[in-house]
Amino acid sequence: MEDNKIFNHLKQFSKRKWNQFTFWFTKKEHPRSILNKNVFFHDLLKIICLILAFLIVYSNVDKLNQIVLIFIKVGSLLQLVLLFFILKKGWHLAINLKYAFRGLNHGTKAIIEIAIVLLLFIAFQNQEKVVNSVVESYEKTEFQKFNPINTNLNLSSINLKGITKKLNTCPQINVSIEDNSWRGLNIAGKSYDGWTIKGDATCRKGTKEGENLNKYYCGGYTSFFGIGDVNAYVEKTEITEGGEIGKTYKYVIWNIYDENKNFVETRCIGDPDEFDKKQAEAFYNEMLKWS
């Protein structure tokens, strides 16, 4: 009789534990969170098509890159666009699978998690092979094929007529210093490369911080009794082919000469209107102090 009681107790205990286990195994924390099969199916078909298209372009990227639009290689650009949509669709699939996993019962989740742990453990035991395979794949990947910029661009083959109009670089005013003139440079009112010169550009030797004692500086700014003034500047107004007046550009200029008064370069060092505005504000503030 005692043996039967012990057996019955063990049987009841086992049955109770089994019922608890099956209840835990089949229970779901989020029963309404399920896989959207219709969306998953269509996204899967889309990502397969995108991957196939990407592989076709990748295999023929050198041929496609022979087509260059200004400075963009068509093949590499297509690769990047396809890769973007592949990642986008992959993200959608991952979100859908996330909700599917979330809606699974405890037991299925545990089985998947244990499988992942085992795979990671196997990878840990063979980490050298895993790392070597990753490095080898990285080295085999030709990343230059993903660069859409044509580094061998021949600018002379491109019509830059419309672009160069927007580029207003500093004009190089290569003129000689007039030794017997107070003006220094006889350039007032003259034009160089479409720029009109305003001011006489008087000259002096380098005396200020950052200047060279042996060089000559013509133009820039001058100061008389603490009041600053623009010595010389250049000005140019854009005119379209249709005769419309565009933006006006102004730059204060420094003409720099070596110790033998040979021309070195012209530097554009600021907007004369901004300088005059700051000088007017400074003069006004000084007057307020004495008023």
C-alpha cells in the first residue's frame, strides 16, 4: 500500500509539473502580435527582385560606369540606389518578424533563443575561422565600384559657360608701382577681367603683424587719425545674356610686390561695404562717449 501511495504521489507531482510546463510553454504574452503574412510575402518578393537587380548591376558595373552624366557614374549610382531600397525592405521584413516573434509562446521563443546561443557558442569555438571569413569577404569586396563620383573627370570636356559666370575669383591686377606718384598704382577707374577698380591703391612697405618687411603692399585699408578707410577695391556686376542685371560683387584688394617691386599677387580681403559700416558704427559709438 505504501508503495502505491508513493507512486501515486510521484505521478500526481509529475502530472502537476507537466501541466505547469505545458501551460508556460503554450502561454503568450502578446497573443495579438502576429506575422502579417500578406505584407511579409510581398516584401519578400520585392527584396528578392531588388537583390537580383543589384547582382546584375554589380556584375556589369564596369560597363555601366562607361556612361557618365557630368561627373556621376551611372553603374555605381544604380548600385547605391538599389542597396538603399534593399536595406529599406530588409528593415520592413525585420519589423514584421519582430512582431511575429513577439507573439510566439514562451516555449517557441525559448527554443529559438537556445538555438541562437548554441550558434554563438559554435562561432566562439571557431572564432578564428569566422573572423578570417569576414576579413576575406571584406578584402574581396571591391568598394571602389560603389563610388559614383568620376575621379577622372575631364573638365575641359564639360560646358562650364553657365557655371563660370557664378565663379567670382579674385582678379590678378599685374601692374607696376609708380615710384614718382602718390597714388602708388595708376589703376583707379580701370577694368581688369571684367572688374572695375575703385580707389588709388597707395603703396607702403610691410609694417603690420603678419606682413613682410621686405615686401610692398598696395591697396587695402588706410587709417587717418584713427579713422579707417578703404584704399582700393574691385567691383563687378553680373549681366545675363538677356541683359538682366544680377548681383554686384565687391572686394577690398591688396596688391603685393617683392623687395624689387615685382608683382607677386592680388588678394581679395573683404567687403568694402561691411568695412565702411563697421567704421561708421565705431565712429558713432565714439561720438556718444564725448556727447
